[in-house]
Amino acid sequence: MASNIEFTAKQTAYRAYIDHCGSCPVCAADSETCTTAQDLWEMYAARAETGQ
């Protein structure tokens, strides 16, 4: 079971991704071309995989 710190880190990374995508004009047109969204998603995915 993940600790509160791990859970918070995952949620913070996911929230950063969602917030970015909701306000980014590039993401509104085609999120696959937005490098910032890609970086934020990779950060979230890495935390989700490692439990950090």
C-alpha cells in the first residue's frame, strides 16, 4: 500500500498534467504534439510505476 507521501506525489504530478492540458492551446488542438504535456505525463507515469 502506498504511503500518503507517495499518493500525494502521484496526485500532484497528475494534477499538473490535467491543469496544463486544460489551459494549453496546443493541447486543445492536438495534445500529442505538446512536449510539455508529454513531459508532465512521463513524470506522472514514472511515479506511478515506481510508487514514488
